[in-house]
Amino acid sequence: MNNRRKFIINSTLGTLGLSLFSKSLFTKENLKHLTILHTNDMHSHIHPFKSGSNKGLGGMAQRAHLINKIRKENTNILLLDSGDIFQGTPYFNMYGGELELKLMSKMNYDACTIGNHDLDNGLNGLKKQLKHANFPFLIANYDFSDTILKDTFSPFKIFNKNGIRVGIFGIGIELDGLVPKKLFNETKYLDPIEISNKYSKELKVKHNCDLVICLSHLGFKYKSEKISDIKLASKTKNIDLILGGHTHTFLKKPVMIKNLEDKNVIINQVGYGGINIGKIDFTFQQNLYKIGSEKSSILVKNK
């Protein structure tokens, strides 16, 4: 049997599903816990919504409060974002993304990927703001070799959280037809499925990661043949979790999709505007696993 740890997926509110092993095997001494917190499509919403059906929801200060509360309960946490940090309020028009990245840095985000709106001020605009981020932008399927962003981004990063090796890579949506050419210039879009298979295998096999996460800005699903998180999960191997963005999809609980090896891939997305924080808890034990899922987002309220 492979020595790589299998994982148990617990939810925010509990666990659904049946263990494949006796509960007596899961002793506290053998368990390691990891919490994944994630956001997507924040769109420069610094403050809570002031009107409409989302009135009183969201806000970066409010989100920071919740994150700090969770960190007090569990120090083994990764905080991630799936793109479209920029564009949506006058703060972006005035500061070009500086405020968003400074606040995310104060919240100690660990990594994010690039959304199409993160290029709304062009490659120069994004490059200008990167100095305000103390976390990496990960993107594997945008080739910036012929642009001013050459050698700026890594395709993936590996985190070691209390002995748990977590490999994270980023995948972006096709920019042509969605973003004006003058904004992304000679950026080359690489096939998401091919690139995802390449890096997920590298992370799982070469680097022996216990958990492989794809930060995706492809979108949850489409009626057309357009590549989505659903299709990416079904046409790849070695990805354990896809944290999505772009389609502003509010999932009440994670979706499970079978990959090419008939193994479960977890997909989650938490809407837009910072209204929710995604939260998925993993418990690891050598060679044993149990899978469960439940409601996995926390509503950010302005108290």
C-alpha cells in the first residue's frame, strides 16, 4: 500500500458518510488536522454590502475577525483565494488593487490564483500591485514568457503543515474573448486539463504531497463545452480538491466528482463579494481514510 497519507474530510458542522474502517482505529494520537479556508471573486468589496438582498453581509474586517477566531481554535490552517480580487467598487478605481492586497496580507493569506478581472488594469497594473502582497499568486496555465511578467509567478507551491504536505497550483480561464487583448498582450493560454494533469502528478508523485489543491478560476459548470471545474475534475488524476471561482456559484456543500481513476474530487465555491468564507476540515491518518461532506461555508455578517 502507498505510504502517502489518505485523508478524512470533515465538514464545518460535522461528518457525513460511513467510515471504511473501525472507529477504534482512528485514535487521537494518530490523527492530524488541517483546515482549508478559502474565498473567491471578492471584487474589491472592502466593506459589507450596504443595500439589496446582501445588505450587511461581507466586509474584510468582518472576515478577518472570523479568520482570527478560527485560527485560535486551530493553528493548522491554509487561507486561499481563487481569483478576481480586483474590480467591483470605487476602491479599485482609486487604488488599483493596492488596498485589497494589503488587507489580504494582513489576514495572512497563503496563496491565490489570477482571475480575469485581476488583469483589468493590464499586466502593468497587476505588476505594480504585486509588491503589496506577501503571499504568492500561483498560475500554471498562463505563459508570461513574452511579457513584462516573465518569471514573476510560480505554477505551484508546497506547504508543510504539521507534517502534512499540501501541494497547491493555480489554473486560469481563457483570456481571449473575455479580456481585451491589449490588457494581456502576449500572454499564452495553456490547456487547463493537460497542465493540471502535469502539475498534479508532479505534486502527488514526485513531491509526495498528501493533498493536492487546484485554485481554479475556470467556473463551476457551463451548458456549453467550455472547460469548467466539473470537467476538469472528471478529466484529470491526482487532484483532491478544486477551489473554484469566476461563476459566483454559492454551493451549500462541496460537490464530489469522479476523476479518471474513479476517485472523488471535491469541488467548492463560495459565491462572490466576500459574503462567505469557505471552510473544509481534513483529518489525516496514515493509510486510512474516511470521506464526508457537509455545509462548508461561513456567512460573513456585520455585527
